[in-house]
Amino acid sequence: MTGEPAAPVGTAVRDTVHDRIGLVVGHQGPHLQLRPLSGGREWDADPARVEPVGSEELLRARVAEANARSRQSSPG
């Protein structure tokens, strides 16, 4: 063990338990603290149950969130 965190702050990861992509914003005890890409409420994730997100998957997730926001704010 090198003492390095499993996922450094700022890293995009997929929480495989919740099937959500988030940014690592901290480490609290044995958990990673993740925040949705577009901001919002943090959640705790088990470091053993997260996997790194590649640049293509990260781009797809950001576009999907932007599309969801535009659908919510468009006049009905």
C-alpha cells in the first residue's frame, strides 16, 4: 500500500453500486465523497466499488446532464 488515495480529488469515477458518475471531492473515513458532474448533493461511495471513467464516457455523461437540464428549463 503506497498511502495514495484510490481516487484522487478531482477524478471522475463511476459508483458501480448506484450506477452514477461523480467527481471525487474528498475522502471521509473509509469512503470517497462524490458529487454529481453538474453539482448537487454529495454521496459516499465505497472505494472498492468505483471505477475510473474514460474521457469518452465522461463527455457522454456531461452531454446527457446538459441535455437533461435544457429539457427541464425549456418552456412547455
